[in-house]
Amino acid sequence: MHSMYEHSRFTAVLGFIALLAITGCATNGAAPTATSATQPAGILSHVPHYMPTRGHAVRNTSGISYGGGPVEVTPTVFLIFWGYAKYGDPRHVKPLLKDYIANMGGSGHNNIYTEYYEISNSKMLYITNPKSQLGGVWDDNASVPRQPTQTQIEAEALKGVAHFGYNANASYVVATPHGRSVDGFGTSFCAYHSATSSKGRLVSYTNLPYIPDARAACGANYITPPSDETGADEGVTIVEGSEQGDSATDPDPPTGWQFDGAEISIVCAWQNIANDTFGSHSYTMQSMYSNASRSCVQSY
């Protein structure tokens, strides 16, 4: 198991994330951790990669490079709504997330990921952009700790694997309900993605807190929202869209596409926010880094 470790190799681009991992969030709370004392047998933890809050975003124009690891060639998302029925969903995040993930496939925004690849058996395999990328939705009505740890988020992701089945190209999104989020959410970061493993298989997962709880820090009322969402919840698509881009291009961080811990969304964190079209729908999105143009773009 890899516990939270010294991030001394990070540059000033993600200096706040290094500080977060080393010391926590000072008076604002600590980063989620996983400890060997509580880690279930057979599960390995990786260091999370955080999406910063608006106040902690740092611009990086250095580009990104390939680390030799996997990407999600046929991206799939499994949504795990942990405790939503028990603790509430006052901003209706569940239907928004379901609709967004169901409609993002084939879009110009998700086409950005198709310029990235993995090398397997000496072959370059590029990420694809299938029209259907929602693999399934599961309501797990089990109790949720008030501040889940990384270990508990990972365990929930692995419950999702048991429920949906294993998919090496999938991101298992653990969405926690209103008032039940990891420590540090909304003060230093909005969400994180990472990887765990069980029985020798890599599992890419996202910890998606209840984004409207963080209000403006995680995107509420950032711009005039499109008709498919409200100002109070437009951060949901900004944050999950960012996490999906990072998961697809770096599902086993930091072995995929990144630069000193900054992935394609972190390089462009909170830049060029716009309402993007996804078929007949539109959602508020953040730009992503394109290596082809060496810039932050909304489509490719």
C-alpha cells in the first residue's frame, strides 16, 4: 500500500497540493488519507490527484508528457450514489450527473481526450470517444461517515466493482451526499481521482463530494448557466468533467499524461469556463489541455 507521501518533486504549479499532501489543509482540514491499520487486505492505495478550488488554482503552461502507463481507451463511467437516499440530495445532483454522463460521449469536449494514447505491446492505442459512456448507476443506501477517509472511499469504489463488474477502462465515481464529504473539501480541493487495486487489478475511481455544498469555491454561479442546470449546481459538471478528463488520460496516477502531478484538467484549472454543447444538451465546463495546440481548449 502507498500512503500519503512527500510531494517534494512537485513544482510551484501544484505547490498547494504538495502542502495539502504533506501537512493537510492547516486550519481548513486535512487531505483524505489511507492507513495500513485500516486498509482491507488485498487493496492497494495510490496518492490522490486533487482538483483545486477556485482560490487555489495555479496556471501551468509547461505542457504534459506520457509516463508509460495506461489510459482509458474506451472510457466508461459507473456512478455510485452512496447514501443519497439516506442523507438527501437538495440540489438534485443525482439526475444532473446521470444526464451529463449519459450525454457527454461523442462530444467535442470529450474529443480532446482522443489525442492522448497508451503504448501497449509497442502499439499506440488512442483514447476513443464512444457515444455511450455511462456504464451504470447504483444507489448504495449504506451509511456514510460524516467525513469519509480515502480508505472508505476506496472501499466504496470496490463495492461498485462488485456490483457492476470489473472494467479496466472505467472510472468508478463515488458520489457522496449532502453534508458528507472528505475533510478539506471546499477549502483546498473540490474532488480527487486516484486508483486502488484488488486481486491484482487496477481500479480507477473518483471521489466526488456534494459539489453544491462548497458553493462558489467549487463553481457555483461561475457564469450564467445553460438551461440544463442552475447556477447553484453548475460546479457539478465543471468538477466531474475535469475529473473524467484526468481519469481517462491518467487512470493510474502519475503513470499516464501529466506534468509534475498536473494532468490535463489541472493544467487548465478554472480557465475558460463556458457552456458547452453535448448533443441537444449543454453543460458548464472547464477547458482541458491540448498537447496538439499547447493550449487550454473546449473542444478538439
